[in-house]
Amino acid sequence: MPAEQGPAVDEAIRSRLALVLDVDDLVVAVRLARDLRPWFGVAKVGLELYSAAGPDAIASLADLGYDVFIDLKLFDIPTTVGKASRVLGSIGARYLTMHARGDADMLRAGVEGLREGASLAGLPDPYPLAVTVLTSDGGAPPHILPFRVALAAETDCGGIVCAAADLVEARQIAPRLLKVVPGIRPTGTDLHDQARSATPREAIGAGADLLVIGRAVTQADDPAAAAQAITDEIAEFEAEHQG
């Protein structure tokens, strides 16, 4: 369904949904992004698409009106992370992930580089995101999450990436950080490789700010219907909890 013919979706909901474009062809990615634009305000570019198309992926998705989420989980020496982040900020990355396995110097370099790049390009202040514990990792020791959330706050990250199950603890440690939650799977859909998944209702109820959604929509028999069901579920939850 072309974006111009899509249904009316509350912008407050659409801005909280990130579409995962895990494909190796920019043409395919743009087609998916265009068709699903009525339901998603953010488009996520991971290693696969970035390896195939590089900065062209950012420009193409920004042209469609998306905020672009670059998910490269940067993890290197501070100088390298800082310079790479500066470049990505300057070409339009609104969100950028860095792995919180790195130390404070690395995260701080990434934060400063990303914001500097965006500022020099006249772009809005971006969100450097610290990846805490992967949603595919069901065996991380319990001390890892609080340490990495605290590190993200200490280094002035804009937000963190964590599983829905970690949100309560994360909010207690760093309530002001943006909470980005991958592994979103509507009830009855395949969990794929997500060991710690959650439904949209569960994630929003636990305090997620941005839901990252991929195969549950992109590999559905009817992607538009799957996307609509997710927005309906969120809208229903929020209507139930108004006030």
C-alpha cells in the first residue's frame, strides 16, 4: 500500500515505532519503507543494509520523511568511534547505537562526535544510544544491565537499548534516558531469535519510548495489516490508561 493511500495513524504513535529494514538491497528497503510509512516514523538501518548501501540508505529514507536509526553497535577505540559517529551525525543519523560493553571514554567520544556532526550539518540534536544487553541474550549476568545503564547516563547518552523485561530496573537507574526496545512480537507471531521478546502492549506498559519492529511486520503475509494491528494495540492500551 503506497504511503499516500495509507490510513490515518496518530502521529504520537507512529513516531514511537521504528521499522527494521534488514535487507541487503536498497531498492527493496525503500519499497518496504514507502509502503509502511503510514505506520512508522523511524526507519532502522542495521549492518546488513548499511554494508550494502552505506550513506545512501540514510539519504533515501530521510527523503521519505523518516527519522533514520543507524544500528551499528559501534565498539572500538574512542578516537575511531568518535570520528565514525561524527560522520554519521553529519549525514543524518537521528539515532545511533554504540555498545555499552565499551568504556566511558568510548561512549563519551561517540556521544560528542554524533552531536557535533549533526550540529555542523544544521540537523536536530540526535540520540546516541547505548546498547545494554541484547534481546537475543538470555543468559547475561544480573549485574550487567544496571552497570551499563548507569554508564550510559554517566556519559550523557540520549538513551539506551534494552529488552522490555529490563525497563523497570532501567527506569529506576536512569529515568530521563530514552528507552528503545527491540524484540517486539505481537501475540501469536514467531519469536525468531529473540530470547526476551515482548508484545507492543507489554513494552509500552513497561515504559518503552520507541519500539523496534521488523520481521513481525516485514515478513507477515500482509505487512500493512500487521502494522495496523500493532498501532491498534498501542492505541487501545493508551485509551485504557488515559489519565
